[in-house]
Amino acid sequence: MSTSPGSYLRSQKILHWLIAALIALQYLAFDSIGRTFSAAMRGAGLTYPADVLGHIVVGGAVLVLMMARIALRLRHGAPSTPPEEPAPLQWLSRAAHAAFYALLLLLPISGLVAWFMQLSSPAEVHEVMTTLLLALIGLHVAAVAVHQFWWKTGLIHRMV
């Protein structure tokens, strides 16, 4: 299903960039929650300093916004892949987008479960997925750069 020949809906673009900003905020401002969680696991009890509250609120917002984004994607689809993109890379692109959707749903869920149930296994999964998300973001940015500067498809205009 395709929304238009060359662009996502305005609402899809807004959600994309809002989620991207929230993810950046998580990494840059609220990454210290791990220390508080480790202390709680050693018996110190859960505390809610500003950085912890920020991490929880932003993670919850990402979860809600991702559910909205998935609903829009299911309802309106996405633009077709540029014909300049080789078929194997089209498959990789679809796989990367599926991984983004999965990670951006599972990360907040695993974090909430780990925090509120005080379970170390979901916390460890959360940490691994955080690393995977960082790698996927790097791959995504590199792919956009290849489209923009190597294949000159103008792909970035679909999301701006």
C-alpha cells in the first residue's frame, strides 16, 4: 500500500521526527537510569529523581507514538521504494524498518517491566535492544546518505 508516489503523510513525518527527537533525548539526557535501577536491585529501593522520571515519561511517550505510527502505516502504507535501489537492499530496507518498529515497541515495554517489576532479565534485554537500536540508527542514516548522495534519489524528501 502506498500513500503517494513520493512522500509519507504529514502526520507520519511528524511522528517520525518526534520519535527521533525523543530517542535522542533518552540517550543524551536520561541514560543514567541504569545506575538507579542497579541500586534498587541491590536493595536500595526505587527512587524517582528527575532523570528517572524523564526516562520513564519519554519511554512511555515513545510507546504511545509508535502505536500511532504503526496504525498510520497499516492504514496508509508507505511510498514505493525508489527503482534505483537494488532488490537485495530493498529487502534490507524493509527488514530494517520492521526492526525499528519492533525495537521501538519492545524497548519501552521491556523498560517498564524491568523497572516496575524490578526484574533484571527484562533490564538486560532492554540494554541489548538499546545497543541494537543505536546500530540500526547508524545504518539508517548511512542508507539515507547513500540515497541522497550516491544514487541521488531524493529519498530524504519523503520524510521532510
